[in-house]
Amino acid sequence: MKVLHITYDMRIGGTEMVIKNLIESNTDESIDMSIFCIESPLGPWGEELKKAGISISVKARQPGFDLLLIKAIRKHIKDNHIDIVHCHQYTPWVYGAIATAFTSTKVVFTEHGRFYPDSSSWKRKFVNPILCKLTSVITAISKATKDALVTYEYIPFDSVDVVYNGIEPLRPNQEELPQLKTQLELPQDALVFGTVARLDPIKNQKMLITAFAEVSAILPNAYLLIVGDGELMGELNSLVAQLGIAEKVLFAGYKLDPSNYLAIMDVFLLPSLSEGTSITLLEAMSIGKPCIVTNAGGNPEIVAHLETGLVVTNDNEQELKDAMISISQSNDLYVKLSNNAKPRFDEHFHVTKMFDSYSKIYRRTLESK
């Protein structure tokens, strides 16, 4: 069975990690996976997979609707006898589905997330029913993402399956953690709240910082560790200085492997305005971190409220502050959430769960030929 993943590129991100995890977790010798990127540069994960022997092709799309890209994908499909094209996100779906028209190749489309605020267009109301006819299976990475496909993309509810993202559990280097805390100048008794995300308005770090300013006034040993980089770095640093909490907020910058940083956090925070299935949230749960998240997108599907973490109303600073204080002042609650986090991860979000789901979809799709 030859499966071709069509995506934008293989730079570092949530969609790209899903593709990478599917390929690296594939122990089924009857399934051969390859990648076709419609943008360049390829990106570090793409280069890494190429070195590991994975076939990766790149054809950068041109401005406007690129008919030559459709021709290139179609030729690739025919030349390589591709059985299934797995399109990741909307634009790759458009090109991949059209390229397979009138061939025996089947199409699987996965929606990985939505813009905020979400919207639709008359063009999609016309085009998407046609794309659906060219597609065998449509999946979404959360129930919230599925609902968005139904509402904004005019895709029938019963046509969409939910397949949650899955990852390998993190394996922090425990011996390096004391040194990292020293390097960050964190006291040994520090209560470390933390987040890992690009510094972007959709991740709502401004609200997180203002909420933390109030928390730090109540909890003197509280610190906020922010791992990530992005367009808001300067603005967030200015906000921290303005609030007078510069000594309590640590900007670690982007980290290729944030495992050790997640490991020194006592509580993981995800205040996003919109999410599908957050990879960093799964990473935190994989090492037993209690999580506080907004009820945006797939967050409340991942975090079981009062069982593995706390779910607060989207963009509600007061609720976030209260949750941070309550989880810090109740040892029983903290221990309960921590103990429950990893078992929930293992049951629902381990990479083997995701691969098993997609491999069944692939086989079911081919059997329908």
C-alpha cells in the first residue's frame, strides 16, 4: 500500500509533527509512506526524514491557482503508483483531490485546525461539495474541528471522522533538570507555571501574563516560564516590564526539543483563543503535568476537567487566575491531576493510537475500490 502525504512543507509545526509521527511509527511493512510538499523550503523535519530514507518531493506552488502543480502531483501519483493520497489541511486537499480525479488513487483529507475567528466563503460553498465527491475519507483532529468543517466548509456531519493527534511520550533527561533550573535562576522552591507555543496573538499570552501578574502578588514563589518565539516577543517583554514582574517571567525563546523545559514546569498553561489538538499539551500530559487550558477548540476534549487538569472559559483572565491559584493551594487537587494526566494520554493520545486509526482508514479506503 503506497500512501503519499501531501502538505505545505515539513518545517516544525503541529501538522508536520503528525506526518512525521505517522511515518516514524509505521511498523507495518505493507504500508509505504512518502511526502509531497507544495511549498519550499522543505524544512528541518523534511531534511531529517530524507536522511532516514523517506522519499520526499517538493514542487513549490506559484501565486494564484497553480495548474502546473496539479499536473506535477498527478504525474507523481501515476509514476509512483500511489494508492492513497493523504492531504493535510485545506489547500493541499484542493490540489491533491483534483490531481487524483479520474484515477484509481483514493483521497483522505485531514483538517488540522482553524483560523480565529473562523469564517467561510461563497467559493467554498461551491467547491467543497465537489472536493467531497473526490474524497473517500475526511478526518478532523478534534470534535471542535469537525464542527467547524460542518459549519464553515459545508461538509456533511456524518462524512467526518475524528482522529486525535498522537505523539511519543516525552523522555526528559532527569539529570539535566537541576542544572537547567540553575541556568534559568529559578529558586529550588519555585512554583513554575509554564507554556510552550509560538508568540502569536492566537495563543493569547498577553492575557496569560496579566493573569500571572495577579497570581504572583498572591504566590511569592510563583514564576512564569514562556518557551517559544514569534512576532509578539517585543510586545510581551514590554508588558512584563510595565507590570513590574520582569524578575518573575522568563522568556526561554524557541527550543527544538522543549522536553526538559516542560519537565521543570509544575503546571502547564494553554490560554489559546483557538486550538485543534495541541501537540505541546499532549507532551505535557505525557509526563504527568497538570494542565490549565481554555475551552477553545479541542482543549476540553483533551483535558478532563477536574480529572487531568482545569478548563476555563476562553479569554477569561479572572478564571485563569483563579485556576492557577486553586491548583497551587490544594496539594490533593494537584496530585490527583498529575496522577491522572499520563494514563489519559496513554489511553487516547499515544502515537500508536493515531497510527492504528489511520492504518484502519487506509485499509478500509482501499477495500472500497
